[in-house]
Amino acid sequence: MASSLLGRQTAGRVPAWLWLLLFCAGLLPFLHGLLGVWLHWLGANPVEAVTRASGDWALRFLLLTLLMSSLRRRLGWRLGVRLRRMLGLYAFFYAVVHVLLYLWLDQFFDWVAIGEDILERPFILAGLLAFLALLPLALTSTRTMMRRLGPRWKALHRLVYAAGLLAVLHFWWMKESKSDVSEPLLYAVLLGLLLLERLVARGHPAD
Ligand code: HEM
């Protein structure tokens, strides 16, 4: 049942046109951010705007990745499961962009300040832990690693649930300090539904 971040590519191939379409669609938020910085349409604080947008997209792609296995189980829609790996890697890609923007444009690679920030603001620590949970999933996303790890691959990829929970907590704590948790609440509900679906579906693998 490990409907993981990176998923298995099973039962046939994704049509090349669909793969390409999804690949291009996944890059759109990134291009939007780049163009926004270049053409100055991101408002008074472009650094904050792109940091937030990349965080949003990392979380969205993470939830979309989880959704694919549920769609397979509930609706018998197999194609989504075959697209899971790409969606998972996009979640990781946007998380990397997000973290790099924070390290570079927010903290100027001042490692002492970064250490202090992690200790002082719990939402930063939750984000870091979410990122650390995503990292091994991305690193073991290849077929070779899947084969090499065997059954341990599935166990490892259950980290995707921890990543989702920590990312929502990260968002929640960030917004709580600004007294508006309506947006993270929406993500929390969506993640809760996806996790609940998995609990109900125990023993019915998605692929
Ligand atoms: C080392 C890891 C991370 C750090 C240092 C970090 C840092 C930040 C910072 C500084 C903000 C903006 C806060 C503000 O503008 O006041 C933010 C927002 C956010 N981050 Fe992270 N983050 C990390 C990892 C992650 C990960 C892995 C995800 C998702 C998978 C994520 C999702 C988000 C979301 C959804 C927001 C809110 C965006 C919004 O306001 O709409 N972050 N993060």
C-alpha cells in the first residue's frame, strides 16, 4: 500500500504526449516565478512571493502524488499511478527551489543565522524535517534503487506521509503566527482525507 512519493511505473507506458504535457505543465509555476521576477510583476516583495509560491507548489504536488493511488483504488484510474513518479519529483523540485530561495535570498547563506532561525521558529524546523523526509525518496526514485532496495523500498517510501504531515504543520505554524490558518486548514483537510482513504484501503495496494 505504499503509494509513495515516487511511485512505481507499472502496467504499460504513459503515452509520450501526455508525459510531455504533464512535464511542461509542471514547469509552468517555475517559469511564472522566473518571469515574474524578471518583469517585476510580483509586487513589493518578490523574494517572499517566490519563496511562498514554491512552497505552495511543493505541497500541491505532494498531495497530487498521494491522490493518484487513491484514484486508482477508488475509480480504477491506472494512468495516474504511472504519473506518480513525475509528480513526486516535481514536489521535490519545488521543495529544493523553495529551500534554496530561503537559504540564498532570505538568509544569504549565513549558516549561524540559519541555525538560530531553525531553533527560534518551530515552523522552520518543521519545514526542514519535511525536506529531510523528501530527500531519501527523491534519491531512491530510480528503477535501479527500487530493485536494489527490494521490499525496503516500500517501507522507506512511507516517509511520504511524514513529509506531508510535516509540510502541513510547517504551513500551519507559519500562518498561525499571522492569525490566519484558513489556507493550511484546507491542505490539512485534504491530506487528512488522503490518509484516511489509505487507512480504509489497507491491504488493497494501488499498483
Ligand atoms: C529547510 C526547509 C524549509 C524551509 C527553511 C522553509 C522556509 C519557509 C519560509 C521562510 C516560508 C515563508 C514564510 C513567510 O513568508 O513568512 C515558507 C513558507 C511555506 N513553505 Fe516552507 N520551508 C521549508 C520546507 C518546505 C517544504 C518541504 C514544503 C512543502 C513540501 C514547504 C511548504 C511551504 C508552504 C506551503 C509555505 C507557505 C506558502 C504561502 O504562504 O502560501 N516548505 N517556508
